[in-house]
Amino acid sequence: MVDSKSTKPHYEISDTKNVNLLCERESATFNVEELTQFMFGGTDNYYELNTRRKLIRLALAHPIHQTHLPIEYLDADEHYSVTTRKSLLAIEEANRLNITNDKHRQWFYSIFANNHFALYIHTSMCLYALETMANEEQKREFVPLARSCYITTAYTQTELGHGTNLQRLETEAVFDRTTDSFILNTPTLTATKFWPGALARTANHALLMAQLYTPDRNHSCGIQMFLVQIRDFNTHEPLPGVELGEISSRYAHAAGDNGYLRLTNVRIARKQMLMKIAEVDEQGNFHRRGNPRLLYGSMIHMRIHLCNTFSISLAHAITIAMRYSAVRFQGQNPNGNETRILDYPLQQEKLVPCLATAYVFLVSFLKLDTYFNQLKTNKNVFLEQLPELHALSSGLKAYTSSVGEHLAHICRIACGGHGFLVASGLVGIRNFLDGTCSAEGDNIVLFQQTARYLLKAIQQTEDDTDKKIDASVAYLHLPIWSSKSIINLDDYCRIFESRSKLLAKENFARMLESSSSPYDTFLNNSIQLVQMAKAHMESFLIRSFYEQVNKADQHPSISFVLQQLFYVFAIHTLRNESIDFIRLKLLSPDQIYDLETRVLPDIYTRLRPNLVALVDAFDFHDNEIDSCLGRYDGQVYEALLERARLNPSNRYKVPPVWVSLKQGNLSKL
């Protein structure tokens, strides 16, 4: 693809131009490239580090990147025009360069379009849905068109009145035997499709979730998926019966062309219903061909990959904040010198837990993604493990987005006033993560899905103590941790798993004792059940990172820093949830106080020489994080002034309003 040099790191220490940042890098106790390769290298690793480096260099070599202002200086129409132009050119370039692997193409698209690839939903989610939900004949017809992006799709599920609750969607598809077609309608105001990405101006098809009625309006057959053309191929105008447009503005129009859709008596051919798991024949007879739960496959796939996006976003945020904290000086020490803000314990208290959490999130995503890919090769095994997959993907999506949003905000605050500039990169990250707390499933609803799974799992262990249960809840068969002291990493894993087990048993017992209906019982205990789900996900996160630390045994310097990150995440999370550990008698208040006031600060001190090196190990190119504060070379202030000078407002020495005022033309304003 390119010469061998393209697999080298994006930067060398010699690229550092800020002397303070250079000192930070020279103080590291481990080799950055060794850690990067350990975490993200190898062909069997999702991130395929060396391949990704090649793709980034190829994407950034194109001259189009020099043809527009920074994104924050574009108005909404300019922003859409630039991102669409770059997105379509990215597809052309990927074809020219013969990039055929789907994941590699997705990476290339994202870098080329500055993380604003206009057809992201189509290439990442809808293509997967088409390939898994269409029958063989449909795949032969539709998939090549979708892969070439002749057909472009928006995943059109969410409505004004309903989102996560699929069974209550109101959009209708009624079969008409006389024309061998479906008639589509959004019959009520709340049936209006609302929020789907790429729907407003980009996609020419909708991958539509609708209630199927066949052989007539009186017979409901549940939710099915339909491929619906919504725009003309030649003119891109909406088709008859199709009303669509963009919804209200979001933060800096950075979201993905989110739109609304109303359908009025739109007819589509019978073959436009995806028919791998269910089909309708010419007479309108409905036939079940597979398990309807496979419909959840695309959603699970998307949620897992969203966890990766959230983890990367948090890693971007902490990279920016950590590098900036290493070059920013504030306050005066007794010697009369300014103090580097990264040397303040309070700054370390803000940032080091964010750093540890980013590493834990990335490793946990890798574990869940590997598990998903193993299962999907066998349909029967996939269906058998679907409840566990659904619980883990729901819980991890909810946890990584909500915690990621909170920690990204801390990173923003840690950078002071400069962190509030769009040019810092942090505002966009925080706003993105804020929106994801309700996108693709409201987080509280998703935690409740995880809670339902846990209640069933604990019931299985109560009914049969020897029954084999899923790996993620295997700790339910283990005894409660009862040691008087915490000695090693596994002790922390067992403490968190014991807490999760005790909360599950406690909630299960409370619900059994309730005389209310199952619905009311769940509702009345929902606050505690969400806490139980969070505890389960924290057990999963800690156990996942523990396994990664153990893999580093052959790399002593790497193993040491990973262990320290493990302790930071474990103790930081433990103290935030201390009420559970104290109430359940797993730890005493004095033990938690000791961990918080003595152990954690000591670990911060031990990690201090490696903090910049640990964010460097994420291996981000400057264009990926797009931040004046987080540049690898450390030239923060030069970058801020350069970005300010690009502001279109500065093209006037005297703003037009003041020209009019000085000329006495106030009345004409």
C-alpha cells in the first residue's frame, strides 16, 4: 500500500518543540512504542496498529484538507457541504487505493472526513443490517449497491413518541395483495421518524422499522425491517409521499445530519421487506423463517462499536488535557517560579483517573468485540448467548457514555478558559458524549435491560447452585470475598464481584417478597436495579483490565504502569461507590479512607513521570484530536493564535456595523 516507513509512529520525541513537554517524555520509565504495540498491535487486535498508521497517512496526504477553514468557522450549510464533499471523495480514494476491508475503509473514511463522515451510519450499521437481515436473493441485489454507495441508507427506527421500545413503534407497513406491495404510513404525529442520522439531507434510502400488517390491516405481524427509497437517484429530491428534513440545531451542527421523516401512502415492492427471518408471500401469508431476536443483532453490533467510539473520545480528551497540563504553568512556588499545573496534586486527582478509565474502557471494548465476533460465526450459539450479549452491550454502552461524558467534562475544566474554546477540541468531545447518553438507547433504559438479565441469572443460581451460567456472571457461583486486607489485583476484582453478587441477591430477594405485580415491583425497585447493573458493569470492566495486565508479564516496565492504572481505576471507582462496600460490610470506612488519602496519592506520584508517555501511547495523530491544546509538539500558544487569526470575523479591520455607525448611518442598521 505504501512503503514500510508508514508503519512507524506518527511522531518521534525529536518532534517535540516545547522544552517542558520534552522533559516529560524523557522522564518516562517505559518505551512508548512497546506499550502501543502491546495494547493495539498485531493482526488479531481490532485496532491493527500498523495498518491503521498506513491508512491515516494515506488519508491525510490528500490536498483537499488544505482547502477549507477549521470546522468551527463554517456555518451550517458550509459545514454540510465540506463534510459531504470530503466524504464522497473519501469513498473514491478508498476505491482508488484498493482498500477492501470494511473496517479499514471505515477508518480511512473517518480520518479523511475529519471524524465527520457523512455516511457513517450507512457503512457501519446499515450495511451490517442488510447483510444479516436480507435473504440470499436480496443480498445479491441490494448489498453490492449499498457497498458502492449507490444506495445510501439511514437506520430509521426512532420516532417522535418511541425509541428504545421497539414493540410500540407506530409506523405501519400494510400489505396489499392486489399490487403485491406494502403501503407505508406514519399514521400519527408521534409515528414521525425523528433523529436518524443521515436522514435529513444525505441518504436516498431508509432502513425502516415498521409494524407489519398482513394479509390486511387487521392482522399484526410485529416489527419488520424494510428498505425504502426516499429520494430520487437522479435529482436527490424526496419522492412522492415522502416528507423529510433536518431537525432542530444541535451543538455546532456537529451531529450527523439528523432528520425527520413522514410517509403518506408510499408503496414499495414486496421484496423490499428484508426476509431472512420472516417473509410475506404473494398471497399475504406471513412465514417465520428464523428467530425474530436476530433483529437485535444490528443494534448489538452498533452498541458495541459505539463503546469503542466513546472510549476513543475519552482517550482524545485526556490526551489533550494531559499534554496541555504539562506545558501550562500557573501559580508561584516559594522560589518565585511558576508551577507546572500537572505537578499540582489536585490536577493529578482530576486527570489520572480519566487516564486510567480510558485504558480500561478500550480494553473492555476489545474483550466484548472479540466475544461478539466469536459468537456470530454460529447462529445457534449466537442466539443462545444473545441475552448475555444484549446485557453486556447495553450496560457497556450506558456506562462508557455516561462516565465518559462526565470525565470529558473534567478534562475540559482542567484546561481552564482555553479548554472552553472549540479549538481546544474538548468542547466537541464533551458535547458528543453528552448526546450519546440518550442516542441508540437511553442509558437508564439500557441499565434496566442489564438488570433484567442479572435477575434471571441470580434466579438460576438460586434454583440450581451447580447450573452452568454465562462467563460474565460466573462470579455468582463464587464465595463472597472476606479477607481483612487487600493484597493484590485479584482482591480488587473479587471485592467488586462480591459487591455485585450481594446487590443481585438483595434485589432478587426484595422483589420475591413484594406482593405487587411484576411490573410494579420492577418499577418500585428500579433505582436499586440500575445501581445493581452499574455494579455488574464495573465488575466486568475491572476483570477485563485485570486479564490485560496479566498478559503483560513478559514486559516488566509495561506491566508496572498497567498495574498502577488498574489500582487507580479500582480505587477511584470504589471510593465513588463507597456506600455499597461499607453497607455490604466488604470494606470498612477506615479502609476506604486509607485507600483514598494514602494509597491513591502515592500511586499518582509513582505514575507522575509517565503521564505524558501514557497518553502518547494512544498513538493519535494531531489531525485526529484536532486540538490546539493537545498538539504533539507542545506549541500550544502558537497554535491558539494561529487558529484565532483564521477566524473569518478578523477579515475586517473595522467591522461593518462600526463603519455604518461612524458614518452616521445608525438608522439604516
